[in-house]
Amino acid sequence: MLNNIGPMGLLLIAVVVLVLFGRGKISSLMGEVGKGITSFKKGINEGQKSLDEDDDYKEAKDVTPETEKDKV
């Protein structure tokens, strides 16, 4: 459905949104979206850093039960 929207359709949607919400409301909304994205990226980086520092995750462990190991 969205494949049929051309540049003029997107421009029309942008104008309607601007008229409905106003420039101030849209700019504050975009600021909040930017803060959310930054916070998300920071959380991802902190999680990755904590996994890199934890030695338990550096090496894969065999968690197969002993009864299953005997069958192989």
C-alpha cells in the first residue's frame, strides 16, 4: 500500500501533519524521538560492553545432558 505513495503524496502528508500539530509540537516530538534513539543506542553499547567483560560468555559451553552425550 505504501509503495503507491509518491513524492507528492509524502509532501501532502507532511503539510497536513504540519498544519494539524504546528511547528513547535513537531520539533519537540522529533527531539524526544532523538533522545529515545540515543538512549537506546547507549543501552545497547553498555549491554555489549558488560557481555565483553564477562568471561562466562567468551566461550561456548556444552550444556547437553550426560544421557544425550552417551547416544552420540
